[in-house]
Amino acid sequence: MYLDALKNITTTLTIYYDGQCPLCLAEIHYLKHHNPHRLLQFVSLQSIHQAECDINCELAMQTIHARLGEHKMITGPEVFFQAYQRTNLTIIPFLFSFRVIRYLYAKFYVVFAKHRHAISKCMGPTLLRIAYWKYPNQSHLSSSQKTHQKF
């Protein structure tokens, strides 16, 4: 079964996110809370020195980027598919196992990414407050995640 296959994932996913976007911060905070196996790492794009990194920060600000393992870069909706497979959640990975859901989400993401800043101004601060209220304890984070945490 699909959910049994998810238990065998061991490759780390490093997500590069906009550390100044309240909506992005809310999502990252939520993912950090559901990362008991430490398969997700988080790096704020604002903390990257472009000369030392092979990620294009300008492109990463337009659509989410992540590194799967040591080398493979993935972008857009695939980042979320991969991220939620590494969480302790079951419903979202199960829903993403359906091609039609992935297809619809990918179409939605294109529109969302284009208007992310406007959406974040509108909803981001409220969602970030809710995320901090619902998941106040960050003691479950590994030391490397605490280093990359930028709140």
C-alpha cells in the first residue's frame, strides 16, 4: 500500500523558503512541527550567501525550491509532495497519492505562486499567529533546524 511505502523514505529534503513571507513562515512552522524523523531541513533564502550556494535565490523566490538528498533540485508543487511524505501526517500524503489531486494542486500552485505576496499580505500574518499558537513548542527541532530557523 502507498502509505506503507512512505514509511521507507530516508532521503532528507532541504526546503528553501522566503523567511520574510508570513504565509511561508506559517507553512514552515507547521512542517517543522510534523517532522519527527528529521527528514526535512529548512533554509531561509535570506540567510544564503549567493556566492557560496548553487541555488538561484531570485528563481527560488518565485517558486519554492528544495534539494532532495545531496544533489537533486526540485521545484514547485513537487516540493510539497515530497515534504508531506516526510511528515508524520497521513491524510495529506494520502491525498497527494492521487494523480488528479496532484494535477489540481499543481494548477492551483501556479496561480498561487504568481500572487503569493498579495495573498501573504492578506492571510499570512493571521495564519502565522495561528501556527505559533497551535504549535508553540519548538523543542522537537534538531539543532540544525534551530540554526536555520528565522522567526
